[in-house]
Amino acid sequence: MDSVVDLNRVEVYEVGASLITLLAYPREREEVWAQVHASLCSYALRIRSASEPDQTTVPQPIKPIYAFRLEQDISRDLRTLERRMRDRMIAGRMGIGFLKEAVTGRVPEGLKRLSINELAELVRDDAGYSEPENVEARIWRPSLPVIHLATALQVLLHLSDPQIGPIGYEALLLSRGVIELVIRTAEYHRVLFTKCRSLRLDPESLIRIRSP
């Protein structure tokens, strides 16, 4: 499955919202996906208005669905999104273990062996589950279609930009450079996952994120 993003045809924040929505809802119904995407776009516009107050009175094109999105709907969607993103970031931490093996050919330091169960044990406390099997069932498996996007964002969240500081979700919504970097990194990780000996993934099961 492919997900095509075109930064030359839509606003930057719309592409960023698409990436975040895809990460949180990789297999969700289209109507749910559209609602969350609209809430993120509306949220992005509010962030941009707060950071660029001189632009709030300048005429500019905007889709009414974003401008008239109800505050209560935005708050509801962002609360659910936050929980899902937390799960994806936990899955991303697990996925990085497999990426290290794909790059080095060795089991990452600190692990007896590389397995989903071992990695689930490492993140069990952060995930809030007492058994690693629950981490696998409720966090790892639902994240598989976008695990390469989760690992890409997990890596980039630990980087810093001299201008904006640590890269966060706001940068993913509003910065074209950050969005392009996430897409490139995710595609690189997708290739690495298919080469990992300890993780048998069907390449077609990973959503491919590409620009036209």
C-alpha cells in the first residue's frame, strides 16, 4: 500500500497532518481519518497564528472545514491522538532494536537475544502493562503497518535544530524540511526492516510513503 504526499499541491500543514494521522490511524475508516486530519489542520493553523500574529489579518487561502472545526471536536480528536501517538512511539523504540541489527548484523547491546518479547519487556513499564504479551498485542501489532514511520519519528524527536530546538509534533505540522526528512527516513527504515533477520515482515505490509 502506498501513501502519496505532495508538498507542491497542498499546504505544508496538510501534509504534516496526513503523516501524523497515518501514523496514529493506519487502518482506520476513511471518515474517522478525515475528521482527525481536519482537527490537526485546524490545530496547526492556530499554532501558526499564535507564532505569527502579524499574519492573522493578511488575506490567505484556507479551507472552511479547518476554519470552522469546533473546539470540542479538536480537543476530542487530539486527546485520542495523543494516546495513539504514545503507543506508536513505544513501538518505535522497539523497532529501533531491529533496525540496529539490520545495520550492524548484531544483537543490540543489553539484549540477550533480539525478539519482540525481549523488546516488549524493555518498554513494559512505559507502556503500562504488566505482561510483555500485552505490549505485543496492543501496541506492537497495531503499529506494524507504520512501524518505519514510528521509528523515523522516534529518531528525529531526539534531534535538535539550531533554530527551533528539539524537533516535535509542531515542527512536523509546520516545517517542510522536517516533513521531508521524516519521509526520507521512514522510507530508509522501511527498506532496513525488510532486511532484518530477526523480524519477518512482508514488505507489502508496510505502508510506503512517497512523494510523486
